[in-house]
Amino acid sequence: MTKTKDLFEKRINEKTQIHEAIFKKEMKNLEQTIKNEKYTVETMISKTGLGEVYHDLIDSKDKLNSDYQSKFNKTYHSIDVELYKLNKQIENKSKMVNYKYNNKKEKVIDKVLRQIM
């Protein structure tokens, strides 16, 4: 009885090893097949009727992104223009203040010099 049991266990072990080897080989084949470009998401979708819908969604998403980018650029440009105008106003006012300061300074110096002399 032990011989029969040993034979069964031996056969079961052999079958298990064969099964595991075949399983590993098939898993490698499956991984290679999945990595193949033929089985990418876009390829699979384009083969079905959903392909056009999928591409329409992608196109509309790109259009929305483009519109958003355009609006962002316009807003950024208008802010930039306003900042430029404000900087020019500040610069002009600063020049005017400096001019008035220098003018008054000169008048005070002239007045002091006249009184001294």
C-alpha cells in the first residue's frame, strides 16, 4: 500500500511541476501579448464602435484645454498691460516728485545764498 501511495504522490508531484511550468510559460506569453501595441487601450477602443466617441471626447477635451489656455493668455496679457500702465504712472509721478523736490531745493539754496551775500 505504501508503494501505491508513493507512486500516487510521485505522479501528483510530477503533474504539479508540469502544470506549474506550463502556467509560468503561458503567463510569460500573456505578458508579452499584453505589452504588444496591438493590445493598447487606444487600439482596442478604435476597433470597437466606441472608437469615434472616444476620439470625439479627446478632441473636445483638447478644444476645451485650448480655449482655457487662450482665455488664460488673454487675461494674463491684460493684467500685464495694466501693470505696465501702473508702473509708467508711478515712474512719471516719481519723476515729478523728484523734479519738484529738486526745484524747491534749488530755490531754498538760492534764497539762503542771497541772504548770506
